[in-house]
Amino acid sequence: MGLDKQYANNHEQGFTLVEIMIVTAILAILAAIASATFISYRDKSRINAVVATAHVIRSALANFATDSAGNLYPSSDTITDYGSLEAFVNTHGGTLPDNGLFILNHYTRYDGTGDTTEDNYSMRITVNGVPLAMKGSQVVIAPSGILRCGLPTPADCS
């Protein structure tokens, strides 16, 4: 009888292995949800930063057209990559950083009214670090506005 009493008083309190495993599994699930949400917010903030930069680019193009003969936008061969875009924007009233948040896909000046004068432009840029299928991964800049697009359906722009 004295031996049973000795073991009864000697129980240590603590968590069982199963309890610890359950808590670890719950924490892992919460971390997975939090990281997915974080990545989504990070991508959306990158897109918003590029859209804000697109407004700066659009303003620089409008400044150029205001000062140019015939109020024309720069020719298609003036802006060919990020470096030439950066130099152009920084010269015409805007500021672009040395390292871009995006990649310039194309800039094209074209005749938008059918009078043989290239009086319109279109520029498409790809946001760095954002999945191409996400809406806003592609941004189209034009005199009429800025559109957020995604691939593989660039027609789905808004």
C-alpha cells in the first residue's frame, strides 16, 4: 500500500505528445493561411505601386506632347526598354527609380483617328514578381487611361 501511494504522489504534470502534435498542426495551418494572405496582399501592393507609376509615365507623355510640334507623343523608337523610359520620364517632369517595379513590354505610337497622323500611343508593362494569371500583372497605359490586365486573357482589362 505504501508503494501505490508513492507513485500516486509522484505524477508529473505536463502535455502529452498527442496534445503537442495537435497544437503544432493548428499553428501550421494558421501559418499557411497567413502566408497565403500575405502573398496576396504583397502582389496587390506591387500592382498598385506600378499603377501609381503608370500615372507618372502618362503625365510625362502628356507633358512631352504638350511641348512638341503638333502635340504628338514620342516616336515608337524613343522608348524601347526600361532605361529609355526612365530617361524619358525623368526628363519630362516625372521620376522613375533606377530599378524598375516592372518590365516594359512595348511602347507604340499609332494613328488613332484615321488621319495618317500618329496621335495616340499604347504601352504595356509587366509587374515584376506577380503571377501572370493575376489581374493587374499587365498594365496598359494609353491617353484614355490605365488598364489592369492579366494573362492569358488580356482582353479582360479594366
